[in-house]
Amino acid sequence: MRDDLFDLLWTGLLETLYMVFWSSLFALAIGLTFGITVVVTERGGILPIPILNKVIGFFINTVRSLPFIILIVILLPVSRFIVGTSLGPKAAIVALSIGAAPFLARIIENSLKEVAGGKIEAAKSVGASPAVIIFRVLIPEALPALVRAATIAVIAITEFTAVAGAIGAGGLGSLAIRFGYQRFREDILLATVLVIIVLVQLIQWTGDWTARTIQQRRFKRE
């Protein structure tokens, strides 16, 4: 019985880590791109393009307004087209990435807007290009906040995997529902919850430690 429980938990954990890693990677790439674009293209921004700003903002708000379980169902054809199936961890990565990216984009937008305007103006005054301002001023100055934003997003994606497990994505969420709840295995349900709690705590600790280390190194240089 214990071996059976361990095997189920280990398989579920590996599937969850697989989904979280790749979904976080893709969501971070998309979210960072959208977040930066929204900040620099707003009126008075580094590279003001109001129309593009409104289009991206509308897309972000639209996706964020959809409950994640509905978004997964809507994206099933997209998952099937990209990875060849609508079931399993690979298919879930598509929905997880698209679902988390707008959420992450808004957090990144807020983090970037916290950068002191004087530093941006100083870069402009010496003739720095928009690209130089973005990658040499904006992102480095907001890096601790961006790390915390990424941490929040990874934790959210971890929670989303549990929802995705309800419709065949696999992972710890699927294990808790199919084996723990539907088969009345309270030991599996409890063990799964504990593993998810530990996983989230580790992610949070790693993110906090990374952000704190970046800040300490910055203070030492200053």
C-alpha cells in the first residue's frame, strides 16, 4: 500500500513539475514581452504607440476575465493542433502558458512602473535608445520586483495544474481527484495536498531568496 502511494505521488509530482517548468518558461516569455510593451507604448512612455497599447491591453484583460477551467476547454483545439493531443501534461502546457501569461503581464507592468522616472529621463538625456533604456535601465532596476512577480506566477501555475488535472492533464491535481476523491482514498488526498503545500513553499522561498540576494548585491555596489 505504501509503495503504491509513493509511486502514485512520485509520478504525479514529476508530471506537475514538468507542466510547471515549461508553462512558467513560456508564460514568462510571453508575459514579459506583453508587460514591457504595455509600459513602453503607453502615452508618455519610452516608445508611445497608443493603438498597440490598447490592443494588447484588451487581449490581456479578455484572457484574464475567463475562468481557467473555461479557458482550458476553449484551448483544447489549440492544444490538439500544437502538440497533437488534448490530454496529458503536454496539452496542459498550452493552456497553462496562455492562461498565466496575461496575469504575469499585469504584475510585470506594475513592477516596471515602480522604476523611478528620473532614471529613465537621465538615460534619455544622454541619448540612450529605447532598447538600451529597456534592457539597461528598466529591467535591471525592476529586477527584484520582477523576480517576485515570477514567483507569484509560478505558484499560480502550480495551482492551475490542479484545475487542469480535473480534465485529464495528469499531475498531482489529477491524482487527488481521480484516486483520492473519487476512490475515497483519504491517504492519497491528504498526501497530495501536503506535497503541493511543500512544493509551493519551496517555490516561494526560492523566489524570496533570489529577490533578496539581488537587492543586497545592489546595495553593496551603491
